[in-house]
Amino acid sequence: MTTLAWPEVPGQKCQARSARRELEDSLKVLITGGTGFLGLMLARRLLLRGELTGRSGKPEPVDSLVLFDAVVPPRRPDGLDSRAEILSGDISDAGLVASLVDRPDISVFHLASMVSYGSELDFDGAMRVNLDGGRRVLEACRHRAEGCRLVFTSSIAAFGGDAMPEVVTDNTKLTPETTYGTTKAICELLVNDYARKGFVDGRTARLPTVVIRPGRPNAAASSWVSGIFREPLNGEECVVPVELTTRVPLAGYRTIIENLVRLHELDGEGLGNDRALNLPGLDVTGQEMIAGLRNAADRGLGPIKVRPDPAITQIYKSWATRSSSERALAMGLARDDNVESIVRAYIEDFLDGPVATE
């Protein structure tokens, strides 16, 4: 396994590189959910990279990048150059989404979504944002940029049910037991069908839990997985709402971002009629997370306490605890080396590095 190097922030080198390229073709990139944690990380990565494979099948310089989200930050985030534009609005607004897909030479990363526990509490909101929003994005691409590359982020929460095997694979039947997982599963099927029809060149990244997210806890049932690292590193108490024997497939954000880019770059024909891939992750228990944290941390840690929450515990009983990703690995996607490497990356980027100032 290779350890992935994280690019410097911001990335101005790509501007000079793109300026030197004398290509007629160029590419717009739309990231929905663009001002969220992964959206911003992906935007910085793409601006630094400077190019993606376009409709021509060849690398094309990124001349425009739109970060679309329901809520925008109070100030422009660091690491975004003049090519990046931030827009806010409702992902279920068909006219608004259509206006974002305003040229045929576009690639779309559809990350916008209500999170897991929030979806369980607000069924109507989850249907509007996750399901209707996904359809709006697919329809906009179909009518304004037919055949464009689209990367959709799903979740292993799409698995579930009494017949779910101990290890879920790309061939495991999708029988989710949460509203969040249901909306993701439906959108996975829509991406497959729109790709079959040639409306989009779609591909789905079925994400494990992504760590370590900075900031404060959110309404995701999996929020504690980042918290078990983040709060102790900040010298704060972490309350874990499940037993520490709970096993969770997880991946570091550096690897997730790299794999979203690699997935975009894959030849769609090679994905066949199933455009969804389990992204590689590490299947670890809460106890193993704490051990990795202690091995990697170079500072004092805040306390970790277990106080089971029945609602969160019930959700975790319905989720997959082990995930297989042989297909993704065979296609060149990456996997983290271990928990320690994820912790060290977070310390470097958010506690000691330039992103820590945000």
C-alpha cells in the first residue's frame, strides 16, 4: 500500500500550467455540496491538479469550478483561486440546478445530501434533498450536457437487512434500513440507468465513514467516529454513543478525495452496467480507533467515555461492519495504510498545517 501525499494549499501552480496548455477544449466542474468538508477538499485538489478528462477522452484544463451548496461560508475559504465560484440555493430547485449545468463541457461531482441521522429525523427533507436533488442533477446533465462524467457519492448505508452478509461487496443486494440509505440506493440505481441510456457517463462512489472531519459534531449517526479522534486531540472529552466493540468501515479524507478523482478519470466502459463501487476502507472497532489514536498522537489527549444512545445503536445494528472493495482496488483506487496514518494526516493538515487557520 502506498501512502498518499497531500497536495499543498492553495494550488496556484495549476494556473501557470493551464496557461501553457494551448488546447481549444476546456472544462467546467460543478461540485454540489461544494462548501462542505469534502466539497472544499475536492475543490482544492482539482484546482491544484488543473485538469480532468473531458468529453474528448483527453485531459482538459479546468477553467471554471462552481461550488454549490445550501449554505455558504461567511468568508471565501482559503485555497480557491479566481476559477472558483461559490453559489447557494436549493438542490431540489429544477430551474436553479439546470442553470448550473449551462454548458456541455462539464463534469459533475454530486456530493449534496442530508446526513444519516438527520434524514431519519426528517423524512420529507431527505426525500427532497437526497432523492429529488439527485434527480434534478441527473436531469440537468441529461438535457444540457448529455454524456458528461458524473461522480455520485453514495454510502455503505445503502446496505442492510436481515440477509446482509458479514462482508458486503459490490454484488450484495441493497436493502437499506434507514431513510438515508434508501435515498442513496435509489440514486445509485438512477445513475446506472441514466448511464445505460447514455444520458450521463455516471459512476458512484459508495463511501465508508470518512474521517477525520474537523469542526463540531453534526447530525450524522457516524459523527462519533471522527469525534473519537478529533475531540481527544483538541484536549476535549469525547462521548461515544455505541459500544467500543462496534466495527466500522472507514477511510481518511485524503484517500477519499484521491479516489473521487481517480473514479472520475476511469473509462466508464470499464465499469460495465454496474457503475457503483465500494471505496476501499479499513474495518476497525472503536477500541482499534483509540489504539491507533494513541500510537499516532504526539500530544496529550482528552478523555473518551462510552454512553450508548439507543437510536444511534439501532442505526449501527442495521449498517454493514465489513466492506470488500476488490473491484475498486483492481481499478487502481487507493486504501489507507492504517489508522495511525489517518491520524497523522489530520494533525498535519488541521492542527499543525495551513488548513488549521480556517
